[in-house]
Amino acid sequence: MTLSPTRLAALMEPYARHVLVCVGGFCSPNREGRMLYSELARLLHREGLLFGPRRVKRGETPCLGVCVGGPIVVVYPEGVWYAGVTLELLERIVVEHLRDGKVVEDAVFHRLVDQ
Ligand code: FES
């Protein structure tokens, strides 16, 4: 079924940020990204970030083009990239960055070029 952009737009709820988690096997051979992705939903729910104006969308992807040092997580609209994300770091990202708006600077390895 094909929907027009206008009809698709009506299906979208507003959101503040988008988080992509790599679940591929090159950056994290033990596929830790899969665990992080499922934990992300729990953490977003706990911090009240699944609904409302501060809503955070999440997505899993098979590759983010880095392929080492993962799991890799990227947050938009800031375009902030995190590497070697553990469950502990993911919790900091959710609380400090997604909830409180303060980037976890010590874990950032790349940023989107200023527009
Ligand atoms: S497999 Fe994770 S960045 Fe490529």
C-alpha cells in the first residue's frame, strides 16, 4: 500500500531526538548492540521519554559504517556518535543526553559538521 507524504505525516507523532543503535556483527562481534537496543526501550520508558514532546524515537540498524569499536550509537539531531557503548554508558546517554540534554562528552568519537 502506498500512502502520500501527507497521509504518512499524519501517522507520525512529534519527537525530539532519534537514536540509532548498530546491531551488526562487525563493530561488536558478540552482537551486544542487540541487547542495548532492547534495553534502550526500557530506559526510555523509565525516564518518560517514549511519549510526549520529549519523545525519543529509536531504531536498530545492521551497520552505521564504522564497523569497529562498537557497539556504535548515534543521536540526532545533534549527530553525536558514541563508541564502545556498554549498558552503563547507554544509561548515561539516556539520562544525561536524551533526558537532560547534556552530551556525554567523554564517550563521543564523532560529531555532525555544523550546519
Ligand atoms: S557493523 Fe556496526 S558500524 Fe558496521
